[in-house]
Amino acid sequence: MWVSDNADDALIAKLDLEVLRDNALQILRDLKTEEKIKDRDKQLRQVARQLRYSIATREPLATESESRLKITTLWGAKGLTAHHVYILGLCREAIPGVRTPEYPGTDADYYEEQRRLFYVTITRPRETLILSRPKKIKPGDAQKLNLRIRAPNFHYSELQMCPFLRDIIDTLPAAVDGDQRVAKIDIVQ
């Protein structure tokens, strides 16, 4: 109820809360099925503990369509595999992005950690890997995504290609422009 309908991110916030609710209910059902904990207060504490753990470790939270679709961050993809993997937003402003002061290492350490994270992520698919990068963004959208863009234009700002994508681009099949309407794309194996 605290998510205002006129907030910019109201839909995303409501979806996030629904995923948290569904996960909490599933954890609770599992606890009752296993009959590990009968006390309701202890059950709720265990649910909160498991949710906090999933969020802190960036484990993807299950959705109703878990068997078909998982949406996760690059960090959350570590250790997972999938038949088809889509990596979106491969621009320099997002990956590697800008190191925050909280990061304990140097800029070089941060850059290398982001490079390793990218390479781990592109090894997750069993069959298909789709890499996508935006070329431009509205300044307001960049701010919502916490992207630091250079000299924003009034209408759009240009985004630079992720340097890690640039490193491997010559080894990839031909790109398909996102503005083109393609009925079928054959993947070269």
C-alpha cells in the first residue's frame, strides 16, 4: 500500500513486492510442509531470514514462471546456467560503470572485477547468448538507472559500448539492429 500509483517506478515497485510476497509465501509453505517450525513467530523470523539471505547474496528470487524465466543481475547469475541468456544494457555507463567510494579497491581493481563478472556472465548459456546494448538514452531515464552520462543532450544522450563487449565483438556473429523488424533470426552455432 505504500507504493504510490503516481510514482515513476510504481509498476516496478509493485512487481518487486509481489515477487517478495510470493517468495515469502513459498518459504512459509515449505516450512509447514517440512514441519520444521510450528511456532508462527519463529516461522515468520525464518521467512525474513531466508529473504534477507537471498537479497544479500543476490540470489534470484523465484517467480511464478521460475521454470521458464529468471531475471537476475550479473552478480546473481554467478553459478547459474540457462538454455538462453539475454544480457541487456551493455554500455560503458552501466558496465563497468563508475566505481563508488564504498568500493574498497582501486579503480583498476574495480575495472578488472567488472571484466571478470562480464566474462562469467557470458559463459552462463547452454544454447543461446543474446547481447544487447543501447545506443542512446533519455537523460531522465539515465538518472533513474543511476547512469552517469557525459554532457546530456536535451532529448537523448549517446551511450558508449561496454569495453568488455568491444573486446569480443570480432568473435561474435553479425549484429542485428534493434530497430529492424526481423521475423526470424538463425543462430550460427
